[in-house]
Amino acid sequence: MMEEDLRPLRGRASFRDTLSVGSLRDPRLPSSIPSGSARWDDREAVQDGSRGSRSAPPERLATREYDPGGVKEARRGAVLILVVMLLFALLAIAGLLIDIGMARLTQAHMQSVSDAAALEGGWQLAMGADQTTTRNAVVDRAAEMSESWGSHRIELEDGYNLGGSAKPESSQTINRDTLGDPVRPMLDPNVDNNTAGDIVLGKYCDCLGNTECWEEFQLPPLPGQPDGYGRGKMFEPTDFDVANSVLVRLRRTGEDDLAGGTSAERLTYLWSRGSLLDMGLKGDGIAVRSESIAKLAPVVAVGTAVSSSLPTAINAAIELVDVRAERFTDVTLLRPEDPFQIGSLMTGGDPEDGVGYLPIASSVMLEGSSEIRVVGFMLASVQDDDVTPMTLSDMGYERANATANLGWVTYPLSHDLLLVHQSLSDVEGDFIACAPALVRSQQIHGGTR
């Protein structure tokens, strides 16, 4: 009888256990251990003690709010500390970016000035000017461009030397007397053509495939350049008579005693001074430089003269074989079509006389066939069948009306045509029409040697 009476109770106990196994946990275990069956849909019903879609004892809710040791209370304010630390880091990075951005802007301005000055020197070479005129023209052009493109001065004064670099790095103030004054570089003419000078005349070699030429222009790095920067193997200072390039440098490096060169003060670290840990770097400032090289290249296109002060092209063409052989008397002239550019075709018209740019024609391969095209220009006077080589200064012109930029050419070109065009640089004599082109325009930054 006892066993029969207990049977229904055992069945009911087993049935109830399946509804909430978590209620049978050992009370000695930590109450924070989650139960696998602790899922129910109606939490409000559980809090009221009523049964929802799946029931659970009311004490189950208390286990989820258990916070041993007050960990949540101790963590309050930790996020604020992290935010403040990140804010300081962001402000330091922002200040550094502003200073670097100002340095890059200054470099861009200096590069514009050096590019214009180098091109002016190249035009002086193309016009046949002497060395003194060429160097003075570069100096004047740089000073003129600095009026509109030059950087402005921010100087710091007073302060204390904390880093042992003999330069103040702390507690400095801005010099209001010189604040905003334009920094106008006064280039040294460098009449001795020193390698490290502001204006250097020489030869630029672009013979990338010629091993002997590369070896000839293997040169040591220039003094006053950043570590790891070499001027390359392309430029070599030469005598003025054989120079075909002009190199111009602008420097704000704080260097002294540069042979044939000048340098303004370095840029100051302004917004990032409080975040720089290197005291020496803070006191030295930012060194910026610009360097430009303009090389004379054979003319590729001649414009239409809009006034009598500009030379124009002659409606005639001389063959390249006659130019190389220097046969200029009683030669057979051709007539090219307009516009006057390399790649122009020959027409059946009669050549005309004139003074200015005389096209040079040669047979070249173009689209699989041999054709006679214009490959360059020379400066000459044409009278009947006689050609007299000249220079722009001989003609009395002070400005040119031509370009060495291939972007102006509208005719189809070929590799063979360009090779013949470039070979005009090897023709002896100053009557080959040339114009300056920038072959190096480089902004330089970093520490000096």
C-alpha cells in the first residue's frame, strides 16, 4: 500500500521537474551560474509569480541582478578617463598635421618660384644671352614670383633651452614685429658655378639606356641635402658655353656658409610644440627645400605671331641631311602645311622667304610607311634658295614663340619620329630652335647632413 500510494506522487514530482529543472539546483553553488533552462517569454509574469508561456520561480530574477563585490559600481567613470586620454592624443595629432600641412604649403609656394626661375634661365639660354644676363634674370624672376607665391614668416623669441641644443624650446612667444612678413628669397647668382649654389648651369643627361652615360654622371650627393637624397646621375655643372640646363634651389634650412647659396630660417613647430618629445627637433624646426631643373629641348611647335615682336614660322622646310652637312646655299626647300608642328606633312606648294623658325623635314616611319614629316625647327633667314642660320638675338627678338611641350602637338607621332627629333640636340651650332622644359621639379624635406 505504501508503494502504491507513493507512485502518483513520484509521477507528479517528475512532471513538475521537467517544467523547471533550475529550481532543483544545489543551494551551495554560486547563484551567478546560469541555468540552461533559464528561458521564459513573459518576465512580468515571473515577477508577479504567475506562469507565462514558460514558468520560472520568482527567485530566478534575483540571480541575474547579482553583482558580487560591487564591480559595476567600481567601473563607473572609466570611460571618461579613456575619452580624456584619447582627446589629448587627437589634439596632439591635429597640431602636428597642421604644422606639416603648413610646411607642405610652403614647399608648394617655393616650388612654384623655383620652377618659374629655372624656366626663365632656360629661356635666356635659348635666346643666346650671356652668363651674367642669364643669372641676373633668374634672380629677378625669383624675386618677382615671391611677391605673390612666397611664404610668410612666423618667428618665435625668448624661451629657455631645455634640450642642450643651444636653441630655446620652451616658453617662447611669437614675434609680433615680424609676424606675416613675406619671406622673399634673394638668390645668390653663384658666378663661380659652385655645385651647392642657388643657380647652377650645366648639362642634363636623360640617356637612361646608355650605360656609359650613367657612369659618367655618377655623382656624390650635394652638401646640405637630406640624408638619403642624392641629386642623381643626370646633372653635372659645366662651363657656360656647353651648358644646356639651369638648376635653381630655394632653401629654408637655416644653413650658413653655403658656397654660392643662401638659406632662410626654418619653419617653426607652432601647433604641435606641446606634443613633441624631442627637444632638439622642437628647437630646430622644419627644413624645406625646392629644386628645379629646366633643360633646353628642341622645339616641337611654333605659334602664330600676334605682333611684330614675336618670331613666326617660315612657309618653307629644309631637309635634315642638309642641316647635318651644313649645306645652306642653293638648297632644295620644301613647303609644310599649317600648323607648324613636328609631324606636319609636306605640300606641293612653293616655299616662301622669311625670317624666323624654319621647319626641318626628314623621312620617318609612321604607321608602317615612310613619309617626309617635320621633325624640328631651326632659326634662319630664307632668301630664294639660300638659308642663313641665325639666333633669336641676331634677329632682334626678345621673346620666343615656341614650345618644347609635346602636349601642343596634334599630329600623330611615332617612335622613329621622336628619335629623329631628339637627335637634333646633337647638331652642333646654336641655330637649332630650342625651348626650356622642366625635367626636374622636386620638393625636398628632412634633416640635413
